[in-house]
Amino acid sequence: MDKNQESIIENNIVTALNVLKEFTATPGCGVTRFPFTEEARQACAYLKERMEAVGLTVRMDTSGAVIGRLEGKRASTIMIGSHFDSVKHGGAYDGIAGVVCAIEVARLLQESGRELEYSLEVIATNDEEGARFNTGLFTGKVLLGQLTCEELKTQVDAEGVSVYQAMEDFGLQPEQIAAHPRDDIKAFLEIHIEQGPVLEAKNKEIGIVDVIVGIKRARIKINGRADHAGTMPMHMRQDALEQAAKVISKIGDRARLFRNCVATVGFLQVEPNIMNIVPQSVTFAVDIRGVDEETIMTQYYSLLADLDRMSLESGLTYEVEHLLYAQPVQMSESIKEQLEISCINRQLEYMHLPSGAGHDAQIFGAQLPAAMLFVPSVGGRSHCPEEKSEARDLAKAVLVAYDGIVKMMDFC
Ligand SMILES: [Zn+2]
């Protein structure tokens, strides 16, 4: 592919992303595009237009995803795409850049005049972030039949509007949600910005994702006793924050012992949180991520052992509430191999890396062959208005994905 074609891809990407970033509920303060909103409707209409312009037959499915289809010899489908929704005050690239790239892949396939063995669908998924209803990965779950109509009624946003209601208001039919799970999807490919600093720091142009990390989350409450901060002697007090601090201080260092692991305490609540009162209780939430179940759970059980020891030594009690466990999801070896061959042929600087964030590809990858390409994030910034990836890097991902899809037509 010559330089001229690369610059056409770059231009198309820039044009589309510049239009799409205007579909936000927070103009001037980043992109806020929640599912089933006016901004979502505008983005969907524009994506439909772009998909139709490259010759795709476009529809909106029951989940509110925009899908553009190219019919192949077989009805079975290879899918490429990412999400069109965003977090609050997010950037103009997370998710949507992958959708715009996927449309470019479809355009290249169309223009190549190739006969497709399998059908191809470009998908812009809905509510991947979960920013509105505290859920996420919505379209993937709907496509694979993992959600019931009843669940949609219990998941509500900050205003008390349920997913069910929001879908109806948007013109969708929530009752249909479980009716037609897709069993025709052969494979799923996603281009996404890295959202971290690794590719840039290592001077790589593209990343091939090996695994999407697993996550263990728990909320822990340590119970002490509120007393006067001046009159209660040190050896007689039951200071919940002092004990919590000892346990929490080990979490980060423990994560550093494992490769590709991270652990975060991002939530802390002190009661009564008053300067001259010994803390009565501390609640904190821990988020542990890793590339295999063993390293995640080893850290988690070590944390529980620390809590037991703390309780034994101090006499304080604790409670643990399980919040989430998501398995690490391995990406398809055979698709990764093809992507790697493409990177080599095109003389791109590439590397393998895990994804520390969740993505649509994890839902698909748990059930069928899936793969992800990461595009460098400038400064590693993401989920903020400063988020950016260079158009030339996005264009390279388009070319690698194009090569990958051509090969997948043969072996999937
Ligand atoms: Zn994303």
C-alpha cells in the first residue's frame, strides 16, 4: 500500500473523529457520550452515514449498536469494531477511534474487490464503558445472550432511569434483548487506543494484545472504636485507620512482586472522619488485576491473611464484601500470529502486551477467537479530554487489521 493510500486513511480518520467529538453532552470539557442519549443518537446517525458511504448495509441491533455488513459467500461473520460511548469528560479516541478504523478496513476490503469467504460486520458497540448505569460491555453481552430483560429493569442511572426505560425512550425494544443471541460470529477484532504509556515509552508503533487482564474487586471494612483523640492512651485504643493503613500499605508492594500485575485502593471512607476522634471504622475497596488467575488470587488471599493477622494482633474485626471477579481472557493465538506477520511485512515496530483495561474483545474472546490491536496513546493519557493518538498510528493499525481480516477469511 503506497504512501498516498496511507494519507487517505489518515485524512478519513481525522475527518470522522473531528465530527464525532462534537457529539458530547459537555462541549469544551471533553467527550461525554452516554448510551441512549441525544449525543449517542447523533453519533449513531453519523456512523451509519460513514458506513453506508463505503458500501455497507447498515442497521441498529437490539442493543443499540450500529452494524454495517458486507455479505460474503457464507453467512458466518467476522466482526471488527469497538464502542461509540464514552466516560464522563472522556477523550475523543477511546472506543470511537476503533470504530472509525474499522470502517476504513471495510473500505479497503471493498476497494480491493476481493470476494469475501465470510461476511464482514463493522460494529460500533453501545454502553461498553458502563458510565451511565454502572454496568458496561452491554452490546457484547446482548449479542452473546448474557443479559435478561429483568436485569435491564434493575440497572438504573443517577436519575433512577432503568436501562429498560432508556432503551424504550431511545426507540429500542428491551423485551427483545434475549430473543436472538448471535451464533454466527466466527471471530472478533478490535482496534483500540492503548490508554497507557507503554507503547510510547518503548517507541512502538503498534501493540498486539496477548491477554485482557482479570480483575478481583472487594470492599473491606475494618471495625474499631471511636474515642477521644487526646484522652485514650495509645495501648488502649482501637484505631481502625491505623490498622487499615498497615494492611493497605502492603498491597502495592505485593503487586510489584508479580509481572504485569497492578493493585489499587482507590476508595477509602473513614468514620466519623473527624480530626480529634479516633477512627471508628474504615472502608476501602481494592482492585487487583493480573494476566492469570493464580497471581490475582495469590495477592487477594495474602491480603486476607494480612487482615487476619491485623485482627489477631489488634483485636479489631473486619468484613469482606466480594464485588467482582472477571477471568483473564486470552486473545486468539492464530489471529495474533497473522497480525504479527503483517507488522513484520509492513516493517512496523510492534510489541506484545497485556490490556490492563476491560474491552468488548473480552466478552467475545471468552467464547470465540478474538484479538486486539493497541495504538499508542500520546503521554499515556486516557479517560480525559487530553486523550490523543496520532492519525498516522491509527492508519497503521487499519493496515494491520486489514491484513489480519484478509487472512482470517481463510482460516477462521
Ligand atoms: Zn474503550
